[in-house]
Amino acid sequence: MKDFLLDENDDLAINGDLLIVDKSDEQHQRLLLLTNKGDWKESATVGVGILRWLKDEGEGLLAEIKKEFEKDGMTVKKIDLTEGKLTTDAAY
């Protein structure tokens, strides 16, 4: 999926013009993980809000991530949380 490239501060990356990336799956996943429901005006029910899950044991968080990725159109092969490291295998 093509999309505008965001920089490390989640601002539009500009190099004299807007930059476009061919494979934006990781960028979309990052935004879905970090944003809370209600952050997106046009899609108020979108977002995992991962920061509110910090004390969770993992099961609820993993289910929420899978639900949000699938709702966004991704095919989720695997989501894992081991020793505090989140790994995902999901793509459009």
C-alpha cells in the first residue's frame, strides 16, 4: 500500500516535496497501536491505545491489536508479546 511517509515525529516527511513510501504497512500498524479511540475524527472507533495497556498481561492487548488490524483491512498471521517485545506479522 502506498502512503505519505512520516518522519520519526510522525510529521509528514518533506524533502522539497511530500515523500511517498511503497510499503507503508509498518507505519499504519504503528499509528493504530499508538492512537486511542476518538483520536481520528473521521474514524472515532479506530485505535488500540497501547499506552493504556502497559500493566496488562497481554491477552487483552493482543486481542485488541488483532481486532484493530483486521478492522483496518490487514490479514493477521501472528501477533506475539514475549518479554515485553511486541512482534506482528500482518499485511494488507
